[in-house]
Amino acid sequence: MLGKTRFRPIMLVAAVSALTLFAAGCGSSDSGGSGGSEGASSSGDTCVDGDTVKLGFLNSTSGAMAISEQTVRDSLILAAEEINADGGILGKQIEYVEEDGASDPPVFAEKINKLLTEDQVAAVFGGWTSASRKAMLPVVEGADGLLFYPVQYEGLEASENIYYTGATTNQQIIPAMDFLKEQGVKTLFLAGSDYVFPRTANKIIKQYAKELGIEIVGEEYVPLDSDDWTTQVAKIAKAKPDFVFNTINGSSNVGFIKAYYEAGLGPDNSPIISVSIAEEEAPSMGEDVSGQYAAWNYFQSVESPENDTFIKAFQEKYGDDRPTSDPMEAAYTSLYLYKNIVEKAKSFCVDAVNGAADGVTFAAPEGEVTVNGENHHIAKTGLIGQINDDNQFDIVWDSEKPIEPDPFLEGYDWWDPKAE
């Protein structure tokens, strides 16, 4: 069993707030079935009767994160339709209930509470920012439900009630730093949104940079809902770093890129490596971002029969002009992994699902992924891509094989969680 107490101390305020929301909406039920509005059962097991299984899709379709999260919603719907056409999960058709997280962590907590206690869904899929995930975590734990979270994040977390199908730190941040070292980078500037993911990721980056002999020459943050980067980018231009490590999220990237190019910066003098700009965001930046880099575990340019099938299905449903990207692929993968775990368990009950999860695989568009039953993350191949003139990514580096998830960086001697 996973130790939930490992992350509780750092999120006490969020836990109290979210559990208040949970308690307000939670009743009691002996059956824990998929219908009705009596609330989650005291055991927390969400076992399903009838011909359908309810699942919750919780994504921001409004607010600053809608530019990114809409794509996750679309890929979840595609996966649900495909699974239904193929007979469903354990013979049950998926009935999905959608909610808008509105790019606001308290709203995510409120909505996941509704999905688990009123709609009584068997599992919830969604979230993007770490702030949204941390707001949902105590609610999903309190209800003993399941959340499948599809986006790369800062690590240092594991829960029995969450499956993390995006990258943890050693599958994205650390490979990106290894790539920069191989490129001969000596100086690095950190630019991020002002919330938990960039702050924690940059703490890790600073420690690993010291290990690699890379100097951090600046570190700047702007609120997630702000797009004014003029002052901060002026500091980047003055520092003249070999590379900028970008942990900005959502539409704030547009303001950052605008200020960056207006300051005379570009891929020829201070290139950017990003961990949140993908195929969907690149053409929305308002500037030609060709030549810039991103670290992910999937690009549309991955060559495999599974990816060809995924791209074709997605574009047939949403249009030939719609690209695919890492978070949407991880969301698509998450629904198939859930299906495979449930069918291995022969049950939708949470304890049975968790008991069956270890070693479950899926031939995903990114390559085969495997669930680690101890930490609920998945093995993923690290990739670095460079943006080309078509706003696609040419893969310039890869880890050659899937990287086993190490969310607490236990295998890295340089990491000190207590260091500033």
C-alpha cells in the first residue's frame, strides 16, 4: 500500500478546504452503485451495476488553461467512443459526465466532489496544473475514489487514489537537463508560472544543475493568469543565458514568447526548452517559434503503427488541422489503462483495481507503457523535440527505452528535498 502521509504535510491548507467541500456533499450509501445521488459509500468502493459505467471527465474548458485542457477533453471523448464501439469495459458502455474546472483549483475540488459523491462515477479523468491536482487529491482520497491525472508534473507525490499517466520529474525534467549538458550548456535562466509545479521543478533543476556544472543565472515567475513578462524577459536579455528553461503554463506562454522576441531573443542566442508547449500550443504563440525545444514523452512525429492509428482517428473526428500532443495522448492512454486494469481485476471496485494495477500495459501511441503498482506512475520514454516550420517537433534526443518512474527521486544522490 502507498503511504499517503508522505505528501500530506505540504498540503494541509488545501486538504482542509477540499475536505470541507467533500463533507458538504457526501452522504452515505450501502450499494455504491453508478446511479442515484446519495453519496459515496463508507467503504469508498465504487462498484458498478447495470449496463453502463459512469466516468467523470474534469477539464478546464474556460479560463487561462482552456488553451491546453480542451485537447485533453477531446482525446478522452475519443477514447471513450472507441472503447464503447469495441464493447465497453467489462461489457459496460461508458457514460461520461463532464465538468469544467474553470482553470481554478477550488473549482476542481468542488467538481470532483460532485462527480464522486453525487454522480457516483467509478473514476475521474482530468486536471492539468499541479495546483488543480493538489486541490483534488484530498477529496478523491476522502471519497476513496480514483483520479487519472494525464499531465507531466513535479513529482514528490504518490497516492493510492491517483494514477499519474504523464511524466514525473525523472522522465522529463532530468532528461531535459541531460540533453542541455550534452549540448554544452553552461548557463541557464529559469522562467516559470508562480505556482507549485514551476517552483518545485526549478528547485530540482537547480540541484541537478549544480551536479552537472550548469550555472543558474536567473529565476523569474509571473502569476498563472498573467501575460505580462516584459520586466522578467528584460532580465533574461541582460543575463544572456545559453538556454532558458520554461516551466510556464497555459496562455501565459503567449505573453512570455511575445516579450522574448520583442527583446531580441531567439533560438540563435538564448533558445528555450519548454515542458508545457506542445503541438497544440506552438501555433498559438503569436510568433514563429521554430528552432525552440520541448521535453515530452510523446510527439505527433513519433513513428509507430499505434500512433498512426491514433492521429488518424483524432483528425477524422476533430479535423485534419488538429494536431496531437503529449498531454492529450497521456489522457487517451489513461482511459485505456483504466480499461485494462479493470478487466484484469474483473471489477470496478477501487481496492480490486489497485490490486490488479501493477504490470498492466497498453500499446500507446508513445510506445508501450507499464503501470508501476507501488507508486501509480507509468514507465515512459523521454524525448526532446525541436519545433520545425510546420509547428511539429523533430525528435532530436530520446532515452532509447522507457524510464522507470521515480517520483521521489530516491535513485538520485544529488537530490535533497530539505535544501532550499
